[in-house]
Amino acid sequence: MLSIDILLNAIVTGILLGSVYASLALGLGITFGILHIPNIAHPTLVVAGAFFVYTLTQWGLDPIVAALIGLVPFYLLGVVLYAFYSAVFERKGGANVLQSLTLFFGLSLVIEILLSLGFGSELKSVSVSYIGSSLKLGVLTVPYRLLIPALLAPVTIAAVWFYLSRTNSGTAIRAVAHEERALSIAGLNPASVKRHAFGIATATAVIAGAALIMVGPIEPFAGRYQIGRVFAIVVLAGMGSIPGSLVIAIIIGIAEALVSSYLNPSWSPGVAFAILLLGLALRPQGLFGAAR
Amino acid sequence: MKTRRQFHKLMAVTAAGLAAPAILGSKVFAQDKPIRVGASVSLTGPLASTKNGQIGYELWRDDVNAAGGLLGRKVELVIYDDQSSAANVPAIYSKLVDVDACDVLFSPYGANLSAPVMPFIKQRDLFMIGMFGLAGNDVAKHDKFFHSGPWGPNSGRDWARGFFDLAKAQGVKKIAIINADLEFSKNAAKGGADVAKEYGMEVVFNQSYPPNTSDFSSMIRNINAGDPEAIFIASYPADSTAIIRGVKEIGISDKVKLFGGAMIGPQYGALLGSLGPELNGLVNSHTFVPEPTMQTPAIKSFFDRYTPIAVKQGVDPLGFYIPPFYYVAGQLAAAAITGSKSVDPAKMAAFLHANAVDTIVGKIAFTEIGDWKERRVLMVQLRGIKGNDLEQFRNPGHQVILDPPSLKTGELAAPYNKARAS
């Protein structure tokens, strides 16, 4: 059943899905990839962002506008979360990975329970005029439900990467991961820089949340299904490579779509990890990560 | 400083205190103790949308206690949250039996969560009412297990036969089947494929997909390439939404006469409200709908009381699919206890095997493995839905019963594309 229209549509669908995955992985790329904090609560924060967007859309706002409104509160939420993490672990002699994982696992559960209590356990979705219709381009049929959220990822990633690479405070964020003491000698407070970075990472969760709820309905526990895939993207891109995560996410998206179309959709969840294992075997530092 | 006499007094009081539960628990006092009914409910986790069933349990308990209890004893519910995790279920039921000393057990919701408890029930020879676990007793074949759900005999294969009966009546020769990779959906799809084969239909596409798949465009294109006349889908709520939206985005062949079958989600208020008119034309399974052939004073009274509680608790305000059958579970237990005048599992089971029971959803008689003798799964067609107002679903005409014939309230509107546009 190898028809050209099914092949082309599968590739385009894969690119769009991959782009959405990149949105989901962006915040983790900052916290885990740059700050080396294994924030496994990030997918749950994305779901919290989706519920924030859902709430504002009930008042008639577009999901993207709702996400932009959510940037500041989610940034502040991230700042508070890092302050707590820092107070519990870093000021008491440094956190080991297991302690950090436990903390963020617990945080994830707390957020899920709060969302359940606040919104109930029913699926929530947004109703926007462009959801349900498609863009027809020759043999291609591109659902706006995927196209619009997919366009968010490159824009957000470009904005974050521009900030990290072209501004002083962005450079400080990248520097803090490499040599914290040198940053102190330069007169900057590493804790303050990390807090700011964590705030930015959490703010991206609300953008990813808007993408997630446009693609399909969500429930408080939806973040659990994304953890493996987003970690695979960040690790395979190379720790700290933000643009690389977009490329890897799209590769995974295309591979999943092709496996779904031509082999068996049930195999698609294993695709990200198969690519991860293959990629790490060839390049342990990640495909876009610098060798150390 | 304590004297020896004071010490002996203290020991006597302590011994009496320790012995009290044993004395109070003896048969002398057993008749005064409440009858304890134990269950796990998914109050949290991915299956938490089923927690509105607990309202059914509680309404039944309140009704029974208001009428004086069972055998002169009050009924007490002991319910724990299984967090939608099968891993939690065995420990919960061990506690319900060994610590809480429950007399009757209701299973967790569905086949996935019920499966881990079946070996325990069989081994300990306990009495249990099953809650929506499709083919839940087909392996264990425990003679003290009874379904509250209307799956009927040979449910693994036959519960959705109504969909295929409708397809056969429409002259369908080619059918596509897709299902989620989960116990309930896999069983439904396998049974559907067997029935399709029995009816001489060619299965032109038969594929499963992983849970939480968010995009079905590739699968819908592949289905269209197979040119089927009916599409049988066994999905869960999030996938059901994605499939319905995918069909709207990608389109489906005009040859398709029936679309749906075993989609979980369109039975719940959340999806009915969010998808609204997008559901028009869908032919899907259900357990109860407010059509004239199903309305009775008893079921009306149930929903009159359920709705305000559900609204207050923030759960499905319609509650057609699950809550009435949780109430039915209580009615079955009550019939077994009062009929056998006992809470002995063997006597209760013998009564239910020998007698049909009147419930708010009608009279129920059981096979030797506790299936309903008569399958009463509905195939309904959603139609005439306008906007997203949930209240319209309380009126007849929007969920028309096509099967079984005894409850039928309308004819199939086909093909699917025409019914969708209606």
C-alpha cells in the first residue's frame, strides 16, 4: 500500500507532530539540558499550562493568546519552584540526582492531584474555529489542529535560543551550567541566574500546553505519557542543544508517522527509544552536543 | 508507686480491653453489626472519570438503610481509591476481606483493574459483583461472580454483535477494525473480527494503536484505501475524540454505512458536550439512554436524585453509562442477601443462579459464570445534535436505539457521511 499521497501525508504529519514534541521538550532542554536538573515534573507543568489555557478559552480567548497571558504567571511559578528546590537541596550541600528525581516526582503528583481537584477527571478540550478543518495542498491534507500548534515550536525555540545566545543574561544561563564558581567571581549570583532560567523553562510549559490541548483533549494525568519521549529528545539532541531538540523531535515525529502508516501504529511508542539507543551508540554526547 | 494489687487491676482492665473486639465480634453480636460491602473505585488516575459510579453505590446504600437495612442490619460501604492502577488492586481487596471483614465485594471498574483480583476471589471462594469487566469471569469461571453490566453470554465475542447485525442488515461485505492496545478494546476488536467472519464479511483493515495516540490521520487514510463499508472502532475517550476529529479533517468514503461500535467516550457528558454535532451519525454501544423504551419510574427516580449530586461533585451530570449499573450492583447484592437470608457466599450465589432479579434497569437472570442470560448492550445512533448543550441529551431522539430489536426506537440513518451532515 505504498502510494505517494499516503507517504507525503505521513511525512508532513510527522513533521507537525515532531514540532509539537519539540514544544513539549523545550523547557526540559533548559532545566535538564542546561541546568542539569532532572525536572521530570515538566510534562505535568505542560499539562498545567494546558489547563490554564483551557480556563481562559472558556472566556472566549484564543489558545495562543491565553498562552501568552500565561507566560508571566508560569515564569513566576518556575522561580518559586526553583527557590524551593534550591532551599531544600542546593544550599544544604548539593542535590544528588536521586533526591532531585524524588522531589520532582512528588511535585508532579501534587500538580496532578490539584488539577484533578480543580478541574475534575473528565477530558478537557478547546473549541476554536480552525480545529476540525484542514488545509488542502494538492494531495496533502493538513489539519489546522496540528498545523497551528506545530508553528508555535520553531517560533518559541528561536526566541529562546536568541535570548540564550545573544543576550548577557542568556549567556550567564549557559555559563552557570559550565562553571558556577567563575560566574560568582564575575560578580553574578549563580542561584539567581538558575532561578531565572528555571522561570523561563516553566514559562515555555504554558506555550507547550496550548499546543497540547489544540492537538487533542487532555486530562490531569496526560503528562505521564510524554515523559519518556521528551527525555529522549533532550538527551539525543545533546544536553543543552535547544535548536537540536527541534531537529531530533521532527526526526522522531516522522519516524513515528511512517511506522504508523506502513508497519503498525502499536510500534510507534518504541520509535523514540530505538532512535535514542541508535543515536547514543553512534554519538554518546548526543547528535548536536559538544564532546567533553 | 504502684502496689501489686493496683498492677493486677490494671492488667485486668487491659485484658478486658484487648478481648472486647473479639467478644463484640462473636456471633452473639453479629446480627447487630452492619453488613459491610467493600469496593475499590478509581477516584484518581486516568480512570477517575468512572468515579461517578460511587454515587450509584451511595444512593443504593441510602435507599436500603432508609427501608430498614438487610436482614435487619444496616449496610455500610467500605471504599478505597485504587488510583486507576491494577497494581493497587490485590492489596485493597485483601484488606477489604481480611481487615475490614466485608461480607460482599464489588469489583473495580473494568477488565483491566478487575483481572488482578479474580484469582484471589476464586481462591478464597468469595462473592463478588463485577463492575463493567468485559468477559471478566471467562477465565476464572468462578460460580460466585455476577456481572452488573449487560454484556450477556459469550461477552468476549458477542457483546458488540449488535453493530455487526446492523451491518449485515445493510448488506455490508467489507469492514475495517481498529482498536486501542488495551484489554477491553482488544477483546472487543477480536470478538468483532470473529463475528464479521461468521457473517461472511471481509476484514479489509485490522490494526491496533497504542493508548494516547493523538493523531489518526495516517490510519484514516489507510482505512480509506481499503474501501470498507463499515468501520468498527474500539477506542478510549481521548482516542475517540481524536478519531472523530480526524474523520472530519481527512474525510471518509461515502460508501461507509456504519461508523463506531465500541468507542468509549461518547457515552459521557464530557465528550457529548465537547464534540456536540461532530458526533452526529455515529453508531455506538451504550448501556442506557433516555429513549421511551427504556424509561421507567424507577430509573427516572434514580436520575432525579443522581443529577444534583453529580453537579455538586463536578462529575458527569448525565451519568447514563455507569451510575445506574452501580446501583444495580447493590440491588443484586441485596436480592442475594435477602433471598438467601444469609451473607454466606455459597447461599447468596445459589440464590442469584436460581432467581431472576428486578432492578432499575429491568429483570436480570444469570448464566453459570454470572453473565446476563440475555445480552442487552445497546447500539445507538447519535443524531439531531445541535450545539454543545448537554441538556439536549436528556431528551429522546438524540441517541436512537437501533439494537436490540426489543428496545428499538428508530431505523439506521445511512450512509455515515449523510447521517453526519444531518
